[in-house]
Amino acid sequence: MQPRLALIAGEPAGIGPELVVRAAQQDWDAELVVFGDAASLLRAAGALGLPLHLHRHGEAATQPRSLAIVDIPHPVATRFGHPDPANTASLIAAISRAARACIDGTLDGLVTGPVHKAVINEGGITFTGTTGLLAEQAGCAVVMMLANPQLRVALQTVHLPLREVADAITPDAVLRTLRIVENALRTQFGLASPTIAVLGLNPHAGEDGHLGREELDILIPVLAQLRSEGMHLVGPLPADTAFLPDKLRGFDAVLAMYHDQGLPVLKHADFAHAVNITLGLPYPRVAVDHGTALELAGQGVADPSSLYAAIRTCSQLANGRMRA
């Protein structure tokens, strides 16, 4: 049985709708159901000169290159490259309804395109990101993990100013993150006994306390506790050498302490096929690893590789849960 995946195009004035149109031209080992504005998708298809037929979710497709859709219209017609805050509420409604369908088991996973946080906030909705919205809706703690075919990098802290990072790294926070990551690697990725590399916060992982005490006071005791519970953890490791190829071959995932400690390496290795996975939700959620690219919208030049990778990854994760 093929997994059933909800698909969100994201900001309608950006490249999301045209990437969804390109995805509709492909054959997938999954059933895709778009939640969002049908008019935006058809407008993007027209700009690209590609066929697109939409049918209501629950009805059988009668034409090729057809997508099932739960139509949630935008009140204002979209223009490429010009986001309108008036469309904020309908975009958030699409995300929430798609996630609810995953929570109640109607659908098996969620794939999301890029959104424009500033525009959503201008529309009167306090919004820090899709990940936070989904976590609040599901009532659970989550962890962001970026992945490509070469490596997986989870983040202890995400979008924090650098001067706030150290205060956010507490024993409870690191324990929670590692438990979520290890559980996801076992239950969603099918790894019976995953090995996780944990990076230190400070240069040289603190140099025995000479360059900072977070490793001695927080990370080393936490790792010892989790090892006693059966987890396979390596570290804390100096971040400047942890990503050497010979070392990476022994790790199933890397936990970085902050955003720019781990993600530049992953994106340098293969940005086009990188995806953003939310661990800890009761369903698989995979997002593209790029922004709305307003300046490219409607030109037909946007690279769909990350969306394709997100659909494939979400399908694989959903299949893993379905077999469990």
C-alpha cells in the first residue's frame, strides 16, 4: 500500500507552486494530496507551460498529470514575487488542516514547501516557523534534523542569536534532544542500534575546560547517563574534525549544538538534495531546505531537487512507520 502524503506548496508568490507543478509531472511511490489554493497551482502551471489537472481529494483521477487537492482558496490572487499578507490565514489553515489529517491517520506524512515568515507575521499571525506550529498543534517536543544522501545533522538549538546559545544548552534539553533523535533513527529510519556523534559547544570541545566548561559540566555527564541506558553516543567531539569522511562513516547522525556549527558542512556536501526533517511528531514531516526565492518565481528556473528529495524521504519514513 502506497503512503498517502499531504503536500503544502508554501508561499503562493514564491517558487513553491511551480515546484509542486513539476512534482505532478513525476511518478511517485506515494499518493500526493495538495492542501492549498488551486488557482495558484494552475497559474504556476500556465507560466511553466506544463499540464496540471486537479481533482478533489477522495475522487478518482480521470486524467494524467493530475493531483488530488483540498482546495483552500486565497482571498487575494497571487502575483509572482509579490507576497500578500492577506493570504496568510489561508496558508496557515492549509498547513494546519494537512497536519490534522496526519494526526488522525487520514494521511501518512507531510511534505512542506517554503513559507515567508515575515509576511505571515505582517498578516497578523504570530509565527516563528512551520516546525513550531506543527509541534504546538501535536503537543510534543521536536528536533530539527537536516539530511542529504551523505549525512544527517540534528540541531540542539536552532534559530537563536549566538550569544544565547550557551544558556540554552542545559542537561534536560540535551537529554530530550538525544532521546528524540535516537528514537526516530530506530523507529523511522529502521536503524536497530544507531550511533550518534555529539559535537562540543566550544572550540576543541572545551580543551578540558580551558576553552569553556559546557562539555565538562553538561555534555559529558548527559552522555554518560544515556550510555548507561543503552544509547551509542560518541563525544563530545571537536566540531572542526568531526566531519572528516573517515569519522563520519561510523556515525548514523551528528548532533550539532547550534545552527551554523553543523549545517554549512551538510549544505556544502549536497545542498540540492538536502531536506529538513522534523523529529518527534506523531507522523513524518519533511520540508525543502530552501526559501521562497521570490526573485525566481514564475520564471521556470527553480530547481525542484529538494522537493523531490523531500517527497522521497517522507514516503520512505511513512513506509517505515506503516511496517512497524
